Amino acid sequence: MKIGIAGANTAAFAERDHAVALARAVEAAGVESLWTYEHIVIPAGIQSAYPYDSSGRMPDARFPDALDWIAFLSGVTERIRFGTGMLILPEHNPVILAKRAATIDRLSGGRLLLGVGVGWMKEEFDALAVPWENRGRRAEEYIQAMRRLWADDQAAFAGRHVRFPPVHCFPKPLQAPGIPVIIGGHSPAAAARAGRIGDGFYPPAAPPERVAELIQIMRRSAHEAGRDPASIEITAGAAPDTDTIKRYQDLGVARVVISLPAQTPSDLQHSFDTLHESVISQVSLCQANWHGGIGAP
């Protein structure tokens, strides 16, 4: 099982020196991936309910642009992968995003995982003058359009929400046939979308019982679309305890993404040691290695 770190672009790690320290430390420790959060803006006076906490209130969210943070850190690392968890896809121009993501993937050596969601905060959409309605359908079209731009030397697209005449868009991603698109979300609609068009599925903050239900929806949707459900890699957010991770293993989850308790570089080794003792050393992970930090294949 692969291990990632969630919310890596938050707290002190939003700043240059601390971000570099984090990326280099987790790479040396054998972590598979770092995952970012994204909100372009946080409007004051949010009324939308935050879906990842029972309080419905969003915690402090001050972090840099996810892709720019990844691009910078890919230049000071060699092996670790970077995932967006999640880009709010309907807020982006898909043509511009396709080029930005392909550039990062190319220059990083094929290490980008593009996690995307449809968003939950209407006030943010309003602030960006982006329509809230039909955002799920627009997101699906955007994924199709980006894949066309990544794959074709001369790409054209004519959809309901995005269209462009024949164009050349370079560079192409290093990963062929394109950057893995991981559908994020904890709703049945997100699970079904992952089954239809996702390279992966990531319900970020759901207990194993709920993840099991969503995986079944995803697999059923994949079958209906004529796809092999086994080809869709499953990622899950997990608390650092062995019981939860073992249950995810039994569900066929390929990657768990864990929040790192560290808030500063000085906290990193203690966090690694704690996670190793509570998770890595007690769970049978496929070819897990321990390098003085977190182990992963």
C-alpha cells in the first residue's frame, strides 16, 4: 500500500524554506506522495456547510496555489509524486489547466497526479464569477477536453460547456496517454463519475463503511461504462491507526493519505517516528521499507 501526506501545502509548509524541508524529508523517508489543498479565494461570511467536519465549519485555510507549489518543489526533489487533493475543476479554464499540468508533469519527470473535484463552496464560485449550476457536467467535459489536448498533436473539442477549434498544445505530459485524473469526493455522484471517466477515485474524508459503499457505486458505474473497475486506483484519507488502514487494504485501497501532525520542519522527525510506530511497523504493507521515516513501496 502506498502512503501519502495530506494538506502538505498548509501551515508553515506554505513558505519556501519549510516547504523544501518537508519535500526533501518525506522523499528521504520513502513517502510515495504529497497532496495539496486548493481554494483560489475564501470569501468572508461563508454560509455553505463544510462537508468534511461534523461542525460544518471550515478550518483556517491559508495556502498557496496548489500547482505552483508543486511545480516549485518538483525542482528540488527526484522521486516523490505530487497530487492535488483536490483542484476545484469547474473554477479553472480547462485549456490553460491542461497546459499548466502537462508542463509540470513533463518537467517533474512524470510525477503529477491530478486530483479534481467539483467544489462545495458556492460563495467561492460567486466570487470568481463561475456558474455554480451544472458544475459536475462541466467538470466531466473539462476532463475530456484536457485529455484531448494531452493526446493529440492537433486537438479540437466541441462540447456543451467547452469548445475550441483545432489547436496545438505543447508540451505533452510525460505520462502516457496523459496525467492520471483522480476523481475526488464523498458523494455517490463523485463515485459514479470516477467509475465512468476517472483514472482513480479518492473519497478524502469518509470512514471505511462509507468508502466501501462508494467503491461499490464506482465499480458498478465502471461496469455500466464498459470499463474494468480494477483499472481505477483507489485512494482514501485515513487516520494513522492500524485498524482503519487494514480495513482499507481489505477494500482494495491502493493508497492511504494521512494528515501529518507536523506544523514546522522541527516537528517532522517526531511525526515520522510516531507514524512509523503506529502504522508502518504494525501493518503489513507491500514491500514497505523504513528509512528513518515513513515507509512505502
